[in-house]
Amino acid sequence: MVQTLRPLPPPRAWLPPPRPDGRVPVDLLALLPEEMEAYLGSLGEPRYRARQIIAWLHSRAVTDLRQITVLPQSVRERLAQDSFVPVPEILRRQADPVDGTVKYLLRLTDRETVETVLMRYRFGYSLCVSSQVGCRMGCRFCASTIGGLRRNLGASEMVAQLQVAQRDLRQGLRADPPFDRVSRIVVMGMGEPLENLDAVLRFVSLAHLPEGCSIGWRHLTVSTSGLVPAIDRLAQEKMPITLAVSLHAPNDEVRDRLMPINRRYPLDALIPACRRYQEATRRRLTFEYVLIAGVNDLPEHARELADLLRGMSCHVNLIPLNPVAERALLPSSRRATAEFAALLSRMGVPATVRRQLGTSIDAACGQLRHRTLASGVVSDSLQERPIGGISSGGLLDTIQRG
Ligand code: SAH
């Protein structure tokens, strides 16, 4: 039962590394406008500078504070001395030649690695951001979880992922709006965002800032494997983002097999939490459902799912499984997928099949990182070698064609 399980210890947090004099630097990329104003006030600078700095950091994606030329030289120097900006190194940048999806493998300042994926849709670009290094949810079909959880990401490390994509887009496609910027974010990369809720909420608030990336609340999605207490907490936040719940099964028997978290928060805890969230926020929920051949894709599963979700304002996103070599699970056939979607729709549950992007570049959660770590290619020596991918120009050509 839910209550008898010991709570997990909180994941290790990220802090900017202390400087030689022992002082903790200012985590500038993570500061909200009021905090930035307070910090500038402490330097005797006017408040309006806060918005300027936010625009340069978040929209223009500047990482070298000395390049913020709108600021007086003395302020730039002071910022550079006082603060720490976590600039990840791009270890790999892989573009799918067919659909233009770009997958980044990034090395963080403590040498941990995470993935970020940029996807091109008709409306513009959507960025899939990681919230943790690794994951401890243990989902049977997911590569992110294979090496376990290393630590939480800081909000500024999530902003840094956005900066990487934003910089590529600004440099390459400026003449092609809306394809010159990231216009949606899904926190669906590596990790369980609701285990790192404070940092994730800070990150989405920053991405929403009009002087920053200006991403509308509805275009900000956070995905969870179903952490009930955190769903309840999120419901109390006045932040009309989209919540996506990874359901993947219509009953506890199947869900227990696929997602160990279900033993902690089974469906009779999770579904009421989703209903409470819906009532509190009046927002339509998204349920993600990865279709796995013979495991959760039978017509009776579709019927059970429709019963489970009846009366809830929701949408089911059916995701073809991206097979992971270590897992003996196969994607559903096209036919089974289409039939599953049609059955749900017929029973009054809106469902769509997610377009599969980036299959040729290991775009499913954690695949590129896992494969790279397993092959031992990520080592110090990689720094001296050219990145095993595409030059920036080539990458952006590929996106434009996609
Ligand atoms: N931990 C969060 C967010 C990260 S995963 C969550 O579970 O929601 C984002 C989505 O990708 C989840 O729905 C996850 O179940 C799904 N996913 C993971 N591995 C996959 C794979 N191999 N193929 C297809 N979808 C996958």
C-alpha cells in the first residue's frame, strides 16, 4: 500500500561550484525578474537593467556576460566576477536527415551528461528538456533509467539546454520565422520532473518571461510518471502549464510490470489525483501511452482505458515505442496502433498517435546518452576530437529541409 513504503531520499541537488575564496557565486541564469532586480539593486544599478539582462541571457542566449553590450563595461565585469553561468559542452549534435529532429548530448560543468531534443513541427520548434541526470523511476521500456539517477539539474542547467537550441536557431534560421526560435517546451527528456519540482517550476517561469523566450503557459508541458503528492502540489501552483501523465497501462497489473512507480502510487491513487488536478486547474490533461506489442495494445486494453478515463477532460497521446536494445519489448504494429486509437475515439476518449521523430538518431529518452556511455566514447579525449556529428551549417541545412 502507498503509505507503508518508505519515502525515497531527495535526489542530490545542483549548486554552482564555490569559488576559490569559498563564496557561492550568483546563479544568474536562474534568477527571476524580482531577484535580478534585487541583485542589481545591491550593486547600485537601476532596476530596468534586470529586464535587459534577462533578454540577453534567455532570448539572445548569451553565455559570456562580457558580451552583454547594452550594459556599461563596469557592470559586465562585475557580473562576470560575481556569477556562474553553467555552459554545457556539446558532445554530440545529431540531426535526423528525414524529419530534421536534432538531438544534443551535453556535458555539464561537473562532467555529467544529459540529452536535449529539438523537434520541428508545422507550428515551429519544440524543445524536449531533461530535468535530471539519469532517472530512478525504472520504467521497463526507457533507456534513461538504465544507469539510475545521478542528480537533479539546476534550473539554470535547464535554461542552458534552451540556450543551446536557441543559439543554433538564431544563428541559422533568422530569416525564417517562426523557425527562428523555440516556441514550445516539453519537460520530457531524461528524469522525473516532479522529483525536481522547484527547479522545474522556476525553469518554466523563466521560459515564459516576455522579455526572455516568451513561451505561452499552454506551450509549456511537464510530464510525470505519476508522483501523486507532487501532482497535488502542482495543482496548487497558479501556473497554467500542461500536465502530461505517463499512464502506459489501463490496469495495475500491466502498469506494475512496466512502471515500478505504480507500486507506490497505483491507479486508484493516481487517477483521483489527476481528477483533483483537473478540477483545481480546469486544464485538460494529457495522458501518454506508449504502445508495446502484446503488452498494452489489445482491444480490451483500449476498452479498459476508456473506462478508467471516462468523464475526465483529457487527451490520450499514443506513442509508438522506440525500441531500446536492452529491453525485449517491441512496438505495436501500425494496424494495432490505428485500431487502438480508433477504439478510444469511438468510446469518447480523444486520442492521437504522436508522430515519431528522430528514430534514426536515438531520440527516445536517454538512448543517445546510454549508447555513448556504454560504448565508452565519452571520455576526455573527445574534447580534442571533432564532434562526431555535423557542423552547425550542415545541421541547420538539414533542419530547413526537414
Ligand atoms: N519521467 C517523466 C518524463 C520523461 S519521459 C515521465 O515518465 O513522464 C517522457 C515520455 O517518454 C514518457 O511518457 C515516457 O514514458 C516516454 N518514453 C520513455 N522511453 C520511451 C521509449 N523507449 N519509447 C517511447 N516513449 C518512451
